[in-house]
Amino acid sequence: MKKILGMLGGMGPGATADAFSKLINNTGAKKDQEHIPVIIVSIPDIPDRTENIIYSGPSPLPAMIEYLKILENAGVSCIIMPCNTAHFWYEDLIKETGIHFISIINAACNKILKDNVKKVALLATTATIQTKLYQNKLSLHGVECIEPDEMNQYKIMQSIISYKSGDFRKAKELIYPYINKLKSIGVDKFVMGCTEIPLILEDISKDSPGQFIDATEALINEAIDWYSYSNGFKEIGNNQLI
């Protein structure tokens, strides 16, 4: 039997759907049977990750572990989790399972390093920014990471919240001025380090694909590589940060 990919989703549902869509679109399949088998757990009652990290809200870890076990019991061979902030608990989660677990943070950082990018602007939740999930890894490889100031980070966070609530117009209005401001001073590489942000910035990232690094897409591409390797199609690395 072919290997099965497991997706620990629900954080949020739209981002989970985007990850699944990218899995379908990036797989070089010519018929149904050539697509990657995937089991998705999208139970969105996992407590908010930023609320826990910034404001000491309920921990999402117990629910993440519970839903991780659903995937484990279903027989998946590899797990991905399309939520950047949730990777604050990545080390805790991999201790709970012996199943291969690809990190979205490592995947995005690998993409940045392979492209020889030396400076990036990070677009992410306040919790991802404050816990330095990206900055600590990238700084080890000499990559400068531009963080938003307090006001712009507030607007980015409100943009993400607006998208989750269904106000797509407001989500775009809140984040576009910051991106335009950075572009005006010569910043031309942006890390979409929250899985809602590729959805918010879908239009401009399609117009300027070389300027935007999509963490979700980087994760999906590494998952596709894992599947190809596991089924004897090609040789890959192990998602360790290069």
C-alpha cells in the first residue's frame, strides 16, 4: 500500500483547504489514482495559538495531541500542520509520535536559503513574530529578517483576524499599505509566515510571485518530495534546516 499523508488542520479551516488545494495543484498527477493519499483532520476547536502565547489563554497543545492521535491511528506515514504559530509546539508534538512530521518553518526557511535570499520581511501573527520561530533560524544562516513595528504588526494581526471572520476586503485593506511601504524603500522579499496570508495576498502574490515566499507552498512541496521518496520515485532530504 502506498504511504498516506496526514494533515493536522483546522488552524484555520480556510488555510487547511488552501494547503489541500496546493497539494492537488502541485502534484504532477494525470489521473485520480496518481494523486497523493491524504487524511485531513480539521477540527477547529483547537484554542487560539496567539491567545495562548501572548495573553496566557487556554493551551492548544492537548487538542493538537488528541487530533494528532486520530491521524496516527488512521495509519498515516507523515504529518504536516498548515499553521505557522502552532509550530511553537512542534517539539512537543514530535515527542508524542514516531511518525515523520515535516516542519512548515523549516520548509519555508529551506526555500529562502535555497533561493539565496539575504533579507526578508516577515508577515505573520504576533505570536510567531514574538517567539522568533523564523528569526532565530534565519539569523543562523545570515539572513536578515525585517519585523513590523508595533502599529503595523497590529494591523497585520487584525488583517488575519478579519480574514478568519470572513471580511476579506478589510483583511486586504489592513495589510496592503505596509507591503507597499516596504516596497517603496526597496524591500522585495516577503515571507508569508501565516497560512491565512497567502489567501489575503493571493492577488498581488500572483502578480509578483518572485517577491513572496509562501510557507504553505514550501510545506506542500516538501510533503510531495517526501511522498515521492517514500514510494521510490526520487531521493530527498529530511526537512532539516540546511
